[in-house]
Amino acid sequence: MILDQIIGLFSNDMSIDLGTANTLVLLRGKGIIINEPSVVAIQQDKYGRNNILAVGHEAKEMIGKTPGNIQAIRPMKDGVIADFDMTEKMIRYFIEKAHKRKSFIRPRIVICVPYGLTQVERKAVRESAMSAGAREVYLIEEPMAAAIGADLEIKKPHGNLVVDIGGGTTEIGVISLGGLVICKSIRVAGDKMDQSIVDYVKKKYNLLIGDRTGESIKIAIGTAVKLDEDLTMTVKGRDQISGLLVSVELNSEDIREAMREPLKEISDALKDVLEITPPDLAGDIVENGIVLTGGGALIRGIDKYLSELVKLPVYVAEEPLLAVAKGTGRVLEEIKLLRQVIND
């Protein structure tokens, strides 16, 4: 214990929210120092070797715009590692960027992962971080990190329900006495909403757009409920019949219809969790309500939409995009909390 504390003085311990859409890195005592897209751009040389061209913001700008010898890859898909090698390179890049200088003691790292990760996938995440230079690696599950980051009283014998809508997965967890009592992870979240918008625009307007445009539409005019006044946005793309470049004006009602199915899947998963919640904890949730975190919590009216379906109060956490990262960072700061909530 004392040795750990001494080592900690000389080690730049950090926590990583390894998300499908974005990766956030917190340095102990300094807070969030990196918040970048989980994207890696690689360039193939004349010998067929892949070299890292860019990571993060710069790499995301290249999606859908690269020549044949360059690829922009999202190594995380649906909350899990889709490309082990690229994930390792991405983690290494963020660790080195966080350090800026070489520390003579390798860092201890806490990484947030989806609840539904298999043991094989957990091992892959851990090995990626170890290969990238970690001294020790701890994994914490997203619903727990989200609850801690949303300032819920997780240690008390009270039921709290958190819904974290990320890029690749939606995590729903009932938490009491510092542990997950019930948890459900579905691979329906922000990315599926983006794809639903792309498909809807193609079907209704014969317009071909990319995933990045789908995401921009969701952020600009996406809504889960009918608005008093429709929002509109002009979208440019290729007409799939004529092949010409055209513009179409979309409104928020279009996007509400486009996102209907993924939103229904999230609400159905929430109902499933509520149905199997023990009665005493259910009573606490009726009193405390449901807390939303993650980027999906920023969709207009999603709290009202879910509240109407489950007949319970639903609240959006303060800074929902940062809740998981802040929770992971707090676990790193408090060693007792680390030992209590790590399910590793």
C-alpha cells in the first residue's frame, strides 16, 4: 500500500474513457486533458506497410475524403475493439500525448469499458494498454463510471438508475451499495441513429449522404419529441437517380421519424431493466428518477420522450458528455473507491 503511494508520486496515472465515438483522457490531479474522436488514419507505403498518418480530430476530418492509399479507421465499433492493432496504436498515441515527457515510472491506467464486453474483449483492452506502456490496468464498467460522474450516491443502500447513451452502446444500470445490481448493454446508440438518418434521407429524398453528415444533422435538428416549431437544415448530397449533386431541406420532424426505431429499442431496453428491478430498489428509482448521460442525452426532448414511456421522472446529468470520463477519473483519484467498484 505504502509502496503504491510512493510510486504514485512519480507516476502520471491516468484514466481513459475509451469510447466508440470519442476517447477522453484524464491525468490524475489535472482533469481532462484530451478529448478527441476515436479515429486513426493510416497510409500504406509502397511495401504494403501501414503507417499512422493522424489520430483524433485530424483523422476524423479525413473520413470519407481519403485517396486509395489512405484509410480513416474507427478501431472501436459498437463499444468493442474491432481492430486490435489500431486500438493499441490509438491508446499509445493518447498515452504519449498525455505524458508529453517520458515518465521514468509507467502509469497506472483505469479504462472504462461497456458492461457487455466478453472476457476475450476485456483481455484485448487490457493488453492494448499494457503494450502501450501501462504499469497496471484496471477496467471499470460504463454504467458505474457514469453514475459516479453524475454525482449519484452509489455507496448508499439506495437504488439509482443511469442510462448512458454513447456512440456504440447504450448502457442501463441499477446501482446500489457501490455495485451494479442489474445492467443491460445494447449495441444501439449514437452511431445507429446516424445510420438511421442516412437511410431515411436516402429512402425519402433519394439523396446519398455520409455518416458524418448524418451525425451533423442529428446534432443540428435531431429531436425525440415533436417540437413547437420545426428546425430546418439544408443538406447537400448526390441524387441516387440522376447522379447529380443536389440540396434538400430537412426538418426536425423528418429526423424524429428517422430516429424512431433506435429510440424505441433504447426505451424497450429500459423497460426490460425496470421490469426485473427488485421492488425495494424500484421504489427508490420512482423517488429518485432516471439519470441520462452520454452524447445521446443531448438529443432534444429525449428525457421527456423516455419519461412519457416509462412514467417516471427522467433527468439529464450535468455535462452528460463528460460524465463517464469524470467518473473514471474520480475512481483513479480515490483508491478506496477504485477497489470497491472495479469488477476486474
